[in-house]
Amino acid sequence: MDFKGMALSETLFYYIIIISGAVGWIIGFLHQNFLETFYVWSLGLGISIVLCVPDWPFFNRNPVKWLDKSVLEKGVGKGKVKG
């Protein structure tokens, strides 16, 4: 998962949890049953876990470009002071 994918995963998690909590609260309030609130919120938590925890391909759209090994072998960054 790349850095933008991690940000997307976190954003999805927050939105799913907040929306499911709000919907669950409304349903629980209308039915006067806290257990229904908990069930709706738990369903949202399960959906967010399925969407956000695995490394899905849409989280890997911006791969990180690492430094080539050849640049390190040339001596760049070995602490040599120019002067």
C-alpha cells in the first residue's frame, strides 16, 4: 500500500464509521432500541475492516520510487565532505 493509498484507506474508514454510527443512532432512536444502534454500527465496522485492512489494488495506484542501487554504489551519501 502506498502513501496515498494509506490516506484513502484512513478516509474511507472514518467516513464509513461516522455514517454507520449516525444511521445506527437514528434507527435506534426511532425504534427506541440501543441494540439496533449497535448492530448497524457493527455492520459498518465490519464493512470498513473488509475494505480498509487488506491491500486492495486500488490502494496501490501511486507506487513509491526508491533510490537505485547504482546511485549508492557511486559513493553518493557516504559522508564525504566537499570543500
